[in-house]
Amino acid sequence: MTSTAVWPREAGNGSVRATRYRLVWLVALVYWGISSVTRVVLTGKALAAGQVGPGDLASVLGVGAALDFVVALAIGAPFAVYLLLVPERLYRTAAHRVAVWTVLLLTFFALTYLAAVEYFFFDEFNARFNYVAVEYLIYPHEVFVNIWESYPVGRAIACAAALAGALLWVFRAAIREALATASRVRDRIAPAAIALLLPVAGIWLAPGSGHEGNRVAAELSANGIRSFFEAALTSRLDYPSYYFTVGEAEATVRVRSLLAQPNATFLPGSGNPLARRIVYPGAAKPLNVIVLLEESLGADFVGAYGDKRGLTPNLDRIAGESLVFTRTYASGTRTVRGMEAVTASFPPVPAEAIVKRPGNEGMFNWSTVMAANGYAPTFVYGGYGTFDNMNYFFGNNGYRVVDRTDMDQPRFSNIWGVSDEDLFANALKLFDEQHARGERIFSVVMTTSNHKPFTFPEGVPGVPVRGGGREAGVRYADFAIGRFMEALRARPYHEDTLVVIVGDHGARVYGKEDIPLRSYEIPFIVWGPRHVAPRRVDTLVSQLDVAPTVLGLLNISYDSVFFGKDALAPGPRWAPVNHNRDIAILRDDRLSELGFRKTRTSLALEAATGRQVRIPLDEEGTRDAASLYQLAYAMYVNRRYRVH
């Protein structure tokens, strides 16, 4: 361990047996070793799950080791700068030695604990740190408390501390020798330059993943720290600089074609190229509309959509007397993506949702149409609406906002918000008040209970207070919906009310594809037995289509710049989907995908398995996808997302 042949020697002074730069290489070596072990563990899990095969291992481990080495050198670089500049007299003091030992212990602890965090993040998102991790740091209170309640954080900290201490003990001789080294400034320049130039060269020459067509293998090859900073630096990217685009005139023509339906006429002279008049014959139906935007409710949990576990008896019963869209896709994997899609009918332009972007005030959205037709829009959220900028977005786009701060003495709450039962009770109280004032009800009600840490009120059949996981979350969400519907049926206004139940996104992203579509399937159910005949609609539907479809059921004619369309009207059917920085348009059995750095991919979907198979480039499909996303981006950044 103390052999001078193992460690770089300091130039100039032949009597010096060790170099203070041994500390740099030590930190880099420890990180490289920890990252390698993390990758092996994650790869073993993916191999057991069938997400990667034996043929992927050499590339995953080889490319991964190279990327880890580059990041290891980058982590050591700040130490190199410090060791270059710290004076010899200070370097050899007892106080400095204590400080170095302390910093090394904390560094080893941080690197070890980071490996545990990566493990749990990969388990949840099937990915290295990405933009989700960046967003998590914006709201540390909610996120860190959720992590504490959902994962064995205490044990992870204890294990990380123990391993950090063990590493310090193993390398104690090398550290002591480095701290005993004498050196001159001129002798430190060369090793410092090497320690700084190597990571720069490594970043420049770092290999790609080499795993086109297998997202999980590419993620395993990646390095978590590198992925995090790359996501942070591109969170508000200039879309045309990173994605394939077409001419502006072509984009307009193509998107208009995608939005075509018989009762839509584009408006000449509008500042928005998508402005169009939607006309329904006859009088509008002034029905109340309550939208239950259900947290993490994937279609794969719902019996009415084919699940056999019996998790959703209430939803299944409601679906039996409702209009059910059987093939509905979420636009993304986060709640804010569901919100922008359902309420603003806006595509998931990477990387940040418009709910969180600056300049999102006064946008044309669902409430714009409803308010113009005599409704009093509300947004009711069980948590604190400052999270993910929800209160600001809805409050500045025509909604009266009601969140956790307005809900007195909830029966149960956790870090994400009050229980769904409490949320629905408060929502019904609000609706009763609106009805008493003679207001037409239009409300988006966002739930929180079906989310880690999966803790629930006592006394719910089949739902443990904690420890039941995702299935318990679905059971409780279903129970609360059932209670809400019972209470609603007792209201005098229930016969003139439509209840729209739609998932904000699926439960989790799991699959080796760049965009694993099975994770995006969600329920979309419209209940209103007196006004909407029960039936199942099997055509392709997007979250963007929710608002236009419900407006069609209300027979409301309106001017629109929505990117979605009435799912019951004739015309092309398609759904935009996003995962991290990959975006695409799904059309029947084909996916046209646009990747970061202007890549394009065409995939066919096998009918029986849903497996995605790469096919020769579908030029028309990818140009349609480019048209949709670039036009949405341009309209937003230029503040043209209005009819006039």
C-alpha cells in the first residue's frame, strides 16, 4: 500500500519518497471503485429483470469504467488545485492534517452515500440521475422528507459512515505519508497540471454509450454525476439548437394537418398559426365539470383496463356507466407534464414543463374557454401549491387556487399533502358553496395519496397504514374516489355534473426503450349517466385531447389554439410522449422519435407484445414530430400561445 511505485512521485526532490498529490489519486481511486461496484450491482439487477443481456455486459462495464475514470479525475481536480496553492508551512501543521483527515472522511462518506442514492433512484426511475433529480433539489423539503419516509435512509447513512471509516483506515498509511511530504511550489506545478488536464481531455474524449435501442443499457453505461450536471445544464435548453427541425412554413402546414377535424376552421390573420374556430351544432350544455387528476394512476392497475388483481372495484363500477377511452397515453412521467397536457393541451417540449417555466401567465387553457362560458374555474390541490410552481401557474391562468393551507384539520396528511378523502371533502365543500352562489363548477382536483411514502388513514379495508406500497396506494385512491362519488350523488347538482377521471402519469418508467410506452398508458373516464352514454372508445387518445373532448361533450363552440383535439371527432389520431430528453409522436403502430443532438429514430410497435422494433427512417413521421415540438416551443417562448 505504501510502495512508491504505486503512486506518482513528485518531481525535483529525489529525497521525497511520497507526493502530496497521492491524495488526489486516492480520492479518484475510491470514487472509481465505488462507481464500478454500483454499476455491477445495477447491471446485475437489470440482467435478472431481462432488461439487458449477456451481450451488453462488455460494453456496459467497459464504457462505464471509462466514464467513471473521467469523473473520478474531475472529482480529484479541486484537491489538485488546493494542494498546488497551500503553502508548505501550513500544509505540515497538525491542524491542517486534522482538516485533511476530516475532509477525506466526509468525501468518502459522500461518495459512498451517493452510490446508495443512485441505487434507489435507478430502482424507481430505471435511469441514472436525470432532470427529475435536478427538479428534486428545487424543492428539498418535500423531496427529502419523502425520501426519509420512503427509503431506509438511516441505514444507508450508517452503512456509508462505516464504509467511509473503513476506507480511511485501509488507506491510512498512504495518507500519512502524503501529509508528511515536503515540496516546493515549482515541483508541484507539473503534477497539478497533469491532474487538471487529464479530466479535461477525458471529458473531451469520453465515449458514447454505444447502446442504441436499449435505453437501460445506455443508462447503465452512463455515470450518475455526469448525467446530473448534463441535465442541469440543459434544463432550459434552446430547442432548435439540440433537436431536428424543419422550416417554419412546413411546420405550420404539418401541425394544421395533425389537428384537422371536420368542425374546425383555421382563422386567417391570427398571430397564432393554429388559431381555429371549433363549432358544434345546437346549444351548449351548461354542465358542471369536475376533473379528478389522479396521482400516478396507470391503466395497468385498473380492472376496467384489464388488470386482474381487483385493486379498483369503485373505478371499475364507475367505468361501467361511463365513457371510457381505452387507449389513452400520458404525455410524460411527471405530474407537471400531466397538468400542462390536461389543462393547457400543450405538448411536452423538453426539458422543463410550462407549469414551471417563466412567462407562463395568461396562457390559453381549458379555464379560458370555461370562464368565457360562465364557469368559475378552481384548482384544488391536497399539498402545498408552491411545489412545482402549481399555485403560480394556475393562479395566473384563470383559476381560483385552493391548496393544503386552506384545508383545516385534515383527518390524515403526510409530506405530500392531505389524504384523498380530506381533499375530496374540501373540494365538495367548495362545490357546495359555488352551487349555492349559482356558479357553474369547473374544477381540476389534483390528488397526492398514491405516492411514496404510501401512508394512509386507518380503517380503510385492505389498505395498511403504511408498508403496502404501490398496490395499497391504488387501493386507497380507488376507495377515496368511491367515497367521493357517493357523496357527490347526494348533492342536488350531481345529475348535471360530468366527472372526468384521468391519470397524471403512469406509476413508474420501466423498460429498456427510450420511451417505454407501456408506462404511459393511463385511464381516461367521463362519468355523467344522464348526459353521456356508457361505451368504450378504442382509438388512440392523448392527455392533450382531454380538454377538447370534454368541451365537445358539452357542445361548446369556441376559438382554440389547443394542440389536442376532440377524441370523438374524425381525423388523424396521434399522441406526443416525452421521457427525459427524448420526445416522439405515437401513431397507431409507429413511433417517430427525436433525440437530443438532432437524432431521429423510427420504430414499429408489435401488436401482440408492444415491443418496439427499429425500422428504416420514416421521414414523414419524424418531420411531423419535429413540426409539432418546434412550433410549440416557438409559440411559448414568443408568447404567442393565445388565440389573438
